[in-house]
Amino acid sequence: MSDNEIPLKHRLNLETGIITWKELQLFFAKGNLLQVQVDEDLVATAELIAENREKELSALIEKDKISFVQADWVKQNCQANSEFWAVVVAPYVICQIKN
């Protein structure tokens, strides 16, 4: 089975991994880091972004379920060894606090 035959959501799930804040800092500095609230499905959200499903994304943004990472969020949630679930949907890295 080629990559093109694997459903997008399954492929994104396979590409999801644990990463430390130290490794995410560069993406934050570039403005390419998004955070998803822990009560949302990281992979499903990444799929919405990959498919540019604006209506569903707008609803998540309005409810503060997904946002670009801001300095206040970093201060509250990040230390060098803090761990997150993350997946790449270029040019973005989408992360979620690991609990």
C-alpha cells in the first residue's frame, strides 16, 4: 500500500509523536506553532487543517480549541523538558499538552 492509498487521518496518526518544548521552540519563534486543547482530537484537528476545512476550523478557533501559540501560553505550559503530542501539517506544527 502506498502513502497515497493510506487515508489522511491514518497517515497523520502514524506521523504523530511526542516532542519536548525545547524541540518546539524554533517553530514557535517562526510563528508556525499551533496548540490544540486537550479535550480536542489532535489528529482530527490536523486533518481539518490539511484539508483546509475552513468552516470547522473557524468553529474551533471561535471556541478557543485551537490557536497559534502565544507567549502567555508558553509561560503557563512550557519548560525545556515539557512534553507534547505533535504532528506536522506543513508549514505548521500542531501540538497538544501531553497528559
